[in-house]
Amino acid sequence: MSTYKPDISQLFNAAFGFIPITYKPQIGLQPVGKAVYASVPTEEYEAAKKMSWMGTPIMFPVSFISSGNKYLQYNGRGELVEVEDLADFDLPPTTVVDFRRAKNVTKTNVLGSNGTVKEIYGFDDWQIRIRGLCLDTPTVKAYDLQSELLKWDNLADAIEVQGDLFVDKDIYRITIEEINFTQPQGRHNVIPFEITASSDQPIELASI
């Protein structure tokens, strides 16, 4: 069983250059190294759908869904084959997601006038950046989490994604365009990852 107790804020700062909001118990209330994470106050604690292995609520969990899908990937001969050994995957609790979307706009200059005429044809795909940390936990190693992420990256297919942050934006499938792993110096049990993806809409829905 892993006894590693990470300082998430320091790890995020080292990996991505920003410090997330974290909880630090007040000195004297509980023994050092024996913090009861389940007692951490949050506004929507009861609304949390999942809990981390430390007992803290995961307010916006993200999952890649295999059930009910027939994903394809290339084999060694360059042929598309169906993947059979893929299971639903919950991204690490340390995952954060950024979204960005542009409009498809054509601008036309107007002679003798200020500004331009804009023609809006629609919206571009959502550009999605998923960042997180693969960490050792009592049940899984950081390296195993990295291996699982690589299985999803190997797909030549759009991935069904589940999570409130995605549903709010009508995103139900994404295409992974790039994945990046880095290795902090002296931390073999911490593997930062960054996924660049875009939203994907089934053709049958786009034609409605």
C-alpha cells in the first residue's frame, strides 16, 4: 500500500505553473500526517458524485466511457480493428479542464466606412485542454494510470466523455489530438499529463 501523501498545489505549480486552491488543516486541530480529509468543508459536499481515495469530494469528475461503444484502432499492419479490452476510465481526481471555442466568422472590409461586415456561419469545435497528475494511490500506481491513458490515446476514434463540465457545453464525444507526459525531477510516483482534444459531433446529429 502506498504511503505517499502529495502536496497537490506544489505538484501542479511544478508541472503546469499554477497553484490550485487546496485545503490545509489548521495547526493544532489534528495530528500532523493524520488529517481527516473527509471533514474538509466544501459548499457542495453533499452534491459530490464521487469521492477520492483521500475522502475528499470530486466536484466535476471526468470519465472516458467504453460501455456501449465499439472503438477502433490501427493494428501492426495498418488495419482498423475493434478494441475489445477497453474499460470505462475515470480520469484522476487531480484533473482540470479548460475549454475554448471560436465562431466561424468572415469579415468583409467596407469601402469608405469604419469597421467590417461580419458573416457568422456557425461555431468551431470546442478546443479542450485536460491537465492532471497521475499519482500513486493505495490501489493503483501512477505508471498504470499513464498506461491506461495511452490506451485511449491509441484509439483512431472519437471518445465518449462523461462529466458535467462537458454536458453543460453539449459535448458528448471528443477526439484526442495530442497527449503529453512530463517527469518532475526526483518524483517517480508523479506523472503530469496534458491532453489536447476537440469536441466531436456525430454526423447523424449534425444533419438534424
